[in-house]
Amino acid sequence: MDEIYEALIQKLRNLIDKNSAKASDLRNARGDFFPSEVKISIKWEFDGEFSDEVVAGGENASIHFGKDRAGFEAHASECMSEAKNSQKLHEILLNSLREGANSAIASAQAQQRYYSFSPFSVYEGCEKCAQEGKIACKKCAGSGTQDCPACEGAGKQPCFICAGAGQIPATYIREQSDGSTKMVEGVQTCQKCGGAGYEECQKCAGTGKLKCKACDGAGWSDCEVCAGNGFFIRTRSVCANASASARIGLRQIAYNDEFLAYLCAQNLEFIASKIAFTQSGEELSESACEAEYIGKCKVVELRFEIFDKNYVLVGFGDPLSIFIKPKIFDDLFADDAINLVKIQSQGGMSARQAYGFFEKYSAQPVLDSAMKKIASAPNPSEDEAANIVKRSCEGFIGDEMARNMSAMIRGCLDRVSPTHSRAVWGVLGAIVWVLGALGACGFMAGAFGKSALVGIFGVLCIFALVAGVCGAVLWGLSSVWTLIKQREIPSEYRRSLRNRPAFVKFAKILAAFVLAGGVYGVLAAKNSVPKIALAGKFENLASQLCAKFGSENTASAPVAIKDEGNFTVVIIRDANDSANISQKEKILFIQKAVGAKQDGIFGRKTRQSAQKFIEQNLTSVDEIYEAVKKKQDLE
């Protein structure tokens, strides 16, 4: 027993060494043991099991019942009954179980098949073909022939010379009474068909029938159910099986409940590998057998201190299986749990804190192992990360502390080994979101009331273009920044890049901005809210597209202005012709309305005069043109 204690103490010292403690911090270790008796009762229940194999045209088994299906089923019932109740058969299994108690206990983990009866068979006729093996061809209905497609079964075809008329046009020379001749149109008998109008079909030689290709003229085909055999052979195999159920009892001085709960959670193979058993009894019935096994072992207790705190470890077997593990690391990592609370109250871990914890954890073997495994895992969940910590601590840590330490490790890795750049997706992404909103705003403002289809299509194109192009650029920048960032730490702590979740979030926010921008553009077109000057280029683009693909606005009649020497000709156009007005014509119209020089150039003076005239801070030609028209209409 001293060797077991020494090995266990050394294992614990190795485990805590450099993990917020030194090996020498484990002191005052003292051991004790308690004799224990484990009782396992295994009940074997016997039964039969059968399986059938049906083969078309198969071979008979050694025991064959021909067409006697009743005899076949009766023999099967006899075999099943014998498998369940025959003591002679049961002894086959029981004799093997009596050879060794531990092997008997281990075998109770799974169902045992200990005898197989000789296979037996029966004849079954195919109902599909009435045991003939053949069925009428579906194409020719059993005749072996099909109608000739050339003559449709008639055996003859219209004469191709006279087209079935039997006569063909002819020209005759008729002599007149005065001795002159005259050309007369008439008909004559077709020489090809002899006046019949039809001739024998060359394809079927006048029979109207051709050999069926599906059955090659036989009129039948093999039955697809029985593969042309007309019968099946059903072969049945019956075997004798035994299934086991187990009850575990325990008698010892200390830790009875804990030890029993631990054993009940293990499988029988494990228990048989740890404790030496002997069979103490056996009780037979007609279809069952209950065997009792007694095993004796020593339960080992080890008491020790770490930093003046007492711990108790209890196990059994050799090598020792520990069923009471003290939560040593709950105390050793208590300061880290306090740090986690502080960090959460501060809103997160700073980069400086993260690098400090990284240096600390990488110097502690159990946390270093957990950190490497969490870093290599593909996006582990909270529970998965906590389980990694528990395994690294070999179970000497509580569930709550394992979750706390996994949270600290993941927070640390998020800073020192990020999977993507939050700065790239957040800061640069915000610029892209604003540009997307401005584009949608200007496009909807320019297309509103002119072409709803152009407006909606344009907004969708803006979203797709911005999400695709800018998303790809941000993805690349994020990857480059992350790879550069990860070079600051050893490769075993580097996590794989995961830009996809960030891109999905980016695209969702972009969609919201584009939608909001489109709604604002509609409201701006109605003059419900101020227009945004930065969206003017998109508004001009929308107006041009609406002009190109058709306009729905018929509210006002546009005007075109042309210079004719020393005077200006004003041409009033139909409202439906507004799409044909050029930018220069709009500028001339604005200059005419506001009293500016009519040179067709939209300069600073023209823009300022127009803004003063319409009392709005608009910048684009289209916006000012529409505002001037609207004001003139009101006047």
C-alpha cells in the first residue's frame, strides 16, 4: 500500500507544480484504506431470435419443407421455444460463464448468442407471374408484334405518285372536226399503283406488323419480381440468445454511498477489470438464470494539505481509480475567478491585461495545455471550453471554476490571438454603411415618382455591390491584420481565421442602413425631410436611368428653351416628353426662371441664384429644376 500512496502523492505534486503552487506545497500526506465487498447479481434471460433470407430461385436448405408453409412455421416455433426453455441449450452458455467470474461479468455488458439451429427453408411461388416466371410483354400485350409505325398497321401506304387518288393529271391532243388539233387537260390511271391509290408498305412487307423490340417477338418477358424463376426460397435462421441485467451492492466501512454511485455509473467490463470476483451462487429457472458474484477490494484514502487547507482523495483498484477528487484548483485559481468578476464589471479585458494573463497562463502547465487545446478547437462553445479545462486539470476542478477559467482563457485569446479584426469590420465597416445609406437615399430620391422599378432595382444593386466589393476588401484587410497580430505569439496558440461571422453581421447592418437610406430618400423626395447634399450624385444617376427606361411622372409639363439669335424660343412639351429634356435644357430653364445669364453652364452664380429663388439649399441640377418647376406651378 505504501507504493500506491507514494505514487499517488507524486502524481498530485506533479499536477499542482507550477500551477499557482509548488510541488513542495503538498504536505502532511497520510493514507488509510478500508476493506470493501462488492456484490453483483446478474440475471440472464434466454430467448430465441430469427432472421429470414428470401432469394428468387434460391437453393434449398438442408432442412427443406417444399411447399408446406405450415410445417415450416411449426418448426420455427419449436426452435424458438427450445431456445427459450431448453436447459440443455442453456448449459452451453452457463458452462462458459462458470469458467471465470470476471469474464462472466464482463460478458454481461452485451447480448450473447450462444447457439444457432440448422437453417431450414420453404418454397414460395411468385404471385406476380403465377409461378410461370414470365409475364406478357407490356409493349405488345403478349402478341410479339407491334403496329408498323410507317403504315400505322394498315400494311399499305398511299402512292407517292398519285397521293392516293389512283389517277394523275394528263394532257391530250384532240383532233377537231375541221382537222385542227387542240390540247385538252384530263387524267390517266397511275402506272405506279395501277389505279389502286396505294401500294404495299415496304417496311412491314404489307403485314402491318413488326416484331416487338421489347420482347424480341416472344410476346413475354422475364418477371421482374422473381427474375424469371417463378418462385422464391425463404431460408430461416434461428439462434439462441441471452440478455443480462445487473444489480450492484456494496458493503464497506466508509464512503459507501460515493463508491456505490461511482460503480453504478461504470460499465461491467470496467468493474471486472478492477476487482477480482468469485461466483457465490446460481439459481436456474425455465427461461432464466441468476448468478451472484462477490468481489473484494481495498478503498484507499489519502489526506493531505496545500497551503494549510485539508483535502481528501479516495479511490480503489490498481492502477488507482479515483472516485472522490478534491477540487484543488478551485482554491489555487481563486484569484483568477476574482479577476474575472473585475474584468466583467469593467466591460471586458484590455489588451494589456490579456497579454499579462497570457504570460501567466502559458507558464502554468495545466492552463497552458487548456489554452493550446482551446486555441486549436474550431470555435468551441462555453461548455466545450470548460470541459477542456476540466480534462487538463484531470478532474481536480469544479464545474463553475472550469467555466470561469475557460472564460478567462477565451477572453485572453480574443485579444492576443484574434480570429478577425474588430477594428476593420467596425470602423471601416461604419464608413461603408454610411456610403450605402447615402447611395440608397439619393437613388430613391431621384427615382421617386418616376420609376419605382428603377428605384428598387438600384437600391438592391447598391446593397449587392457594396456588400460584395467592400465586404471582400474588408475580409482581406481583416485577414492580413489578424495574421500580423498573431505573429506576436507562438504558433501553437494561434487560432484559425473566422471572418465569416463578422461578414454576416456586417451585411445585416448594411442592409438596415440601405433600407433606412431608401426610406429617407422617399421622404426627401416628398420634401418631408431635408435632402442630403452628399447623395446628389446618386440622385442624378437615378434621374438619368429613369429618363432612359421610361418615366411614370405626368404631373407637370416640362419646357425646353432654345436660343435663336437675339431671342429665346420657349417650347412647351407634353408631360410625357419630360424624359427627353437634356441637362443643358434644364439649366437654361433654371437660368431663365431665376434671371441669370442663359449660357447653359451650371456655375456657382447660377446655383446661388437658384437656391435663393427656391429658398432651399439644393445642389444638383435635377433637384433645382424640379423645385423651380414646382414653384412656378404654385405661382
